[in-house]
Amino acid sequence: MQTKKMSSRSLFSPKEDEKLIMLVERCGKKVDWRTISFDMEGRTPRQYRERYNNYLNPNLNKQEWTHFEDEILISQYNKIGSKWQQISEMFAGRTVAAVRNRFLLLKKKQNSNFSRSDSTTDSEYDMKSEVKTAIVQQIPLPLFEIPKDSIFYCNV
């Protein structure tokens, strides 16, 4: 039996995604990524695991990040540092990679705002602040679960 070698940098095809989803569903809760890699061929178990867990898992939260989530993320980072696995457990459906990437994006935005704010006048800054406050007040309640052991959990 000859196996077809695929480039380690090639994108997953829709056909591969469908087959991967089917194999994972067949495995149930305990997925053996080595077996899936053998059944699919062409990629490593890690590539299949990461593809499924970060993109194909139906339990992923793919909605826009809310202001509330951003605040929790920043608060937790300030409290425990870059323990992304631990921080990601506070966000239902958000992967470790998604949490880390969101934080890095927020950090990048903050750094670019500092460099821009040097050239803004006080009145422009006040107006931006008012607009941000108005926008934040319109954001609906978050659509994610807060773990019961979280410091943010409130039994109302």
C-alpha cells in the first residue's frame, strides 16, 4: 500500500474536514488522533487534533468577543499572567489559541492607541471617550457561561 504524501503546509480541503468530523463523531468522547491520522493519511495526529479543536468542533464559540469578555480576559491576565489554558477555561467555547490571540490583538490595539493619542487634542480625546462609553452601554449581556468556581460567578 502506497500512501500519498501531502505538503505539511497545504490547507485542509472541505472533503478532509467532512471526513475528519465524521471520524471524530464516530470515536465519541475519547478521540485517538493517531488512529484518525492513520485513517485519513497525509498529516500528523497533531494537525488533525488542532484542526478539529480550533476550527471544526461544533461547541466552539465563534461569535464576536464582547466588551465584558475582554475585561475578564485582561483582568485574568493581570492576575495570573500568560496561563492561557487556565484563562481559557473561563470562556465557554473559546480555545486556548483564541484567548491568547484575542489578548495579543487587544494589546496591539492598546499600543497603537497610545501612539495615536499623542497627536489628538483634549476635545477629540473626550469625544472618543464618550463614544466608547455609549457603545459599551449598548452591548448586550454576554452569551457565555461563567464557571461556578470563577471569581466572576454570581448566583442570582
